[in-house]
Amino acid sequence: MDEVKRIIKDMELFAKNIKEIESIKISAREGKIIEMARNYSQDTTYYLEKEDIYTAFGCITYAHGLIDAIRLIHQLI
């Protein structure tokens, strides 16, 4: 799998995980973390358009980490 396809696959997984989070009650602080994760996901798209694969991969990886932390707190992992 090439790098761009891998990033797109990660973005699809992020979208699935963010929908899972939307179904639970979260605190205001957790809401801020989720917003940060969404922003990093949007940054991924921006950097893909610029063909900056390394930064795009870093952004989606960071977005996953933020969401995974929320999922872990709520025992969704």
C-alpha cells in the first residue's frame, strides 16, 4: 500500500471512530480534545493536497491518538 492510500485509510478509520465518540456523553474538556482531533484531521487533508505526505501522516496519527485517549477513558477500546 502506498503512503497516500495508507493516509486515506487512516482518515476513514478516524471518521468511524469520531462517529463512535459522538454517541457518548463527554465533558467540556473532552469536547475540546475532540475538536483538536478534528482540526488535525482537517490538517491532514490540507497537507495531502500540498503533497506533504510526512506532515499529513503525522497529523492523522496525532488525531487518532487524541481520539484513542477519549475512547480509552470511556472504555470504547
